[in-house]
Amino acid sequence: MGVTTFTQEFTTSAPPSKMFKALILDSHNLIPKLMPQSIKSIEFVEGDGGVGSIKQTNFPEGSHFKYLKHKIDALDTANFMCKYTLIEGDVLGDKLESVVYKVKFVAAGSGSGSVCKMTSHYNTKGDINLKEEEIKAGKDKAIGMYKVVEEYLFHMVLVGLFFF
């Protein structure tokens, strides 16, 4: 089995605590509501969201994939970090055994917003070597989802300003 590692970062105007809560702790509720065209549902098939829990993401009919399962390996709510493994699903195809993700949100240097730091370890079957182009679509979808959540959080702040 080979391992190919990719890292990426992006900045957001939302604070680390808000992004972590929306994308990690409450993603099973929030993401299907924000992106119903891409995600049909997310549910825990084992556990309650803590370490060892298994979360299944179901895609809508007509999608390229049916479902995928992630196992939560580490969860540090004080430091806004989560490590989880893609363990099952047709998204793995015939090249991948699993994918291990580490996501950490840190405060941006400007004092507002945050930086999302992501590391992905692609564990391949046999001696297969992955090229970045082969996983670019998945990375782009992940960034797209993060941007949708950022926009939602920004909108919630604006709505809150008008009601208080």
C-alpha cells in the first residue's frame, strides 16, 4: 500500500469556533440543508459524534456515488481539530483503500476570521501512485462546501444584526 499526502489551506472570514462547529460538530444537520443537490443526508451509523463514531453520507439519486462512511479518529474541540478516515464507499474506487483527513481551524493573523489547514493521506491499493490531478475534483468540492458554510455563517451574522 502506498500513501500520497496533500495539504491545503484556505482563509475564511468566520472565526475558528464557528467554522469548526458548522463543518465538524453539526455537519450532519447543516450540510444536507445547505447543499441538498449534493448531499441527501448524513447520519451516524455508530456512536454519537465522538471518537470512534461512524458517519454515513448519502448522495442524491443520479449522483456519481451512492454513499461514503467516515470514522472519527480524533476530536479536539478546544483546539478546533478533527481527524477522520474515509473507510467505505464507492468514492474510493479501485485505487484507494482509505483516506485519512486532518482538519484544523486556527485564528487568522489579522485577528478576524480563520485559516483552515487540511492534510489528506490517500492510502492506495498496491503500488498505485496518485497524482494531484486525480483528486483535484474532490478537493475542489470540499473547498466549495467550506465556502457555502462560510457564506451561511456570514448571512446568519447579518440577520442577527437586524434582529438585535
